Amino acid sequence: MNVQDTDLIHVLPAGSAATGALASRAVVAGGLVYATVIPRREDGSIETGNVNDQTEQVFANLEAVLSQAGSSMDRLVHLTIYLTDIAHRAAFNLAYERTIPRPFPSRCAIEVSSLAVEGMKVELTAVGAV
């Protein structure tokens, strides 16, 4: 697929959390939305509580950015989950199963040594259909 610059739509969430390099954001290209989300609250601060709180915030941000891009959680194709401790996968999965409609998208969970902000435990990249 050859994507021209005019085919790209950049999507940022509303509010102060939309500024800076660490904003949850999406790009729509070729009928797909590519999103990266972190546990940033609406006030722009990062949720650095437990993995449950961070996962809930990440899913809220994902739902918002997908909606703004013309997609939704039930249109997800793939998720890549970055966890600073793979033992958090069980807690992540509880929220995942409550939040993501079936049939589930393909997914991959990866343990990383750290994320962009100290205290962040989870980050997602997602691909969805528009």
C-alpha cells in the first residue's frame, strides 16, 4: 500500500493531555487507525498508581482516541501490550476481558525494563479498522 501524506489523519485526544511527545495519539491511514496510549489522565498527569488503575486509564484513553479517529473498541485488530513486569499480565487481563469486546483482537504482551515515565507500568499500541 502506498500511503500519501494527504491520506494521513493525525488524531490527538481533547484537553491538555493532547500536548507533548507523550500524548496518547492515533494516525489513520489506509482504512486503519494506529494508536499509542499511555496512562495519562485528563489533567495531563500520568497515572502512576497500581497496574489496575493504569490499565483502566489506558483503556479509557484508547477508547477516546479510537472514537476520535472514527473507530471503536470492537474494531480493534491488534494490540501490543508493554508491561514493566510480566507478572502484571493477570491484572491487565482482568480489565482487558471486561473492556475489549469479543472476539478479541490478536495481541502480544511484552515485558520491558522501563517506560517513558518513572512509575508507568503499562503502555499499548493498537491497530483498528476505521
